[in-house]
Amino acid sequence: MKTINYLFIASLAMMSCKQQNNDKTASEESIKTETEATQELASNNDGWKILFDGTNFDSWHMFNGGEVNDSWTIKDDAMVLTPSENAGNIVTNEEFKNFELSLEWKISEGGNSGFFWGIIEDKKYHEPYQTGPEIQIIDNEKHPDAKNGESHQAGALYDMIAPSEKVARPAGEWNTCILVINHKTNQGSVTLNGTEIVKFPVHGDKWEEMIANSKFKGWDGFGASETGKIGLQYHGDEVSFRNIKIKELN
């Protein structure tokens, strides 16, 4: 009987040890899985900073103002600007100098908007466009400003460089736009729906010459700051943005 009891106790001990080993293995695998997931996320992020992920306006505020007001709403993972009495431009909380900005935009029928970089936020400026150069967002077919020259059409460096190709999608459809600004190489570019359509210098004599040949000639502060905020424009029409992210260039 004693022998049986010893065997029974030994068996229980072995089972307990095996269970502990199994628990340890499961725990280690769980930690490994979480670590791999974190590493994969970091790898996929690849230096991108999310400015809008479809859930909140934490990275934005009203130009020269406070929190983003209710003229901007979130619908179907996109920020939507609806014309109203208190509608206005929004800008990033942070400033950027050398970067790659990626976003998607959709303009309403007959609509006009844009986005800026290099914005100086100061009470002496009432609009972002007074200091920040603009990448045009517009319904090329139905908004009258698109008929005022190709440098006023979708994807243009507004009033300075026209798109080399017309690749903008019709009003009501999403467009993917990538803006690169690099003061180290003195190069800027706009890629719309997979096609590079605009290239330009971002400082120096050629940049100043472009400004002098545009409507912005003589504007105090326009295109003058290498570091500034990103802005989204209210131009009286409904416009939507989504998947906004930025990667600073070393």
C-alpha cells in the first residue's frame, strides 16, 4: 500500500511540474507573440507619424484658435468640413521642416480647397495662405477658378507651378496625394494618384523668382519660413480628408 501511495504522489508531482512547464511555455509564447507584434508594428510604421487616423483631432487645432470646432466632423474614418458660420482652417499642433506628407482628399461637386505647409501662426496673419504655400484641391470641371490657368488646377503648387499631367479624379472620389519638402536638397514635389506632377525648389533665388511671378508677390511672410505648420483649408465648400500621416526626413 505504501508503494502505491509513493507512486501516486510521484505521479501528482510529475503532473504538476509538467503543468507548470506548459504554463511557462504558454507565457513565453505569449510574450514572444506580443514582442513580435510590437516589432512588426514599429517596422510597418517606418518613421511615419499619424496626424489623423479617423478617430480624433488630437493633432490639430483651429488656425489662431482653440480646439477644432464642430464645422469639422468625423464620418466613415474621414474628417469632413461642412460650410457653416464658424467654419475655418485647421493646422497641426507641431511644426515641420523637411518631410514627406501623405493624405487622401475628396472634394465636393463644384468645390475648392487646399492644404498648406510652412504656415506661420501669428495674430497678424488672418489666413494660413498668407504665409503657407498651397497645394490646390478643386473640382477641375465645375469650379470657375480651375479655368483661370492650369496652376489653379488640382495638384498644382497654387498660382506657381501647374501639374504636368491631369490625374485628379472627379469630384466625389478619393485622391491620394504625397507632398515632399526637403530644404537640405532644395527639392519639393507633388505626387497625385501615383504620378509625380509637380517639382519645384523650396528656397533660394529660384523660389523667390516663382513668388515674384505669382499673385503672392510682395506678401510679407509668404513662403518665407522653412519651418511651419501643415494646414487644411476652408474655402466655402465641403471637403474631406483621411489617412493623414507625415515622415520627417533626416
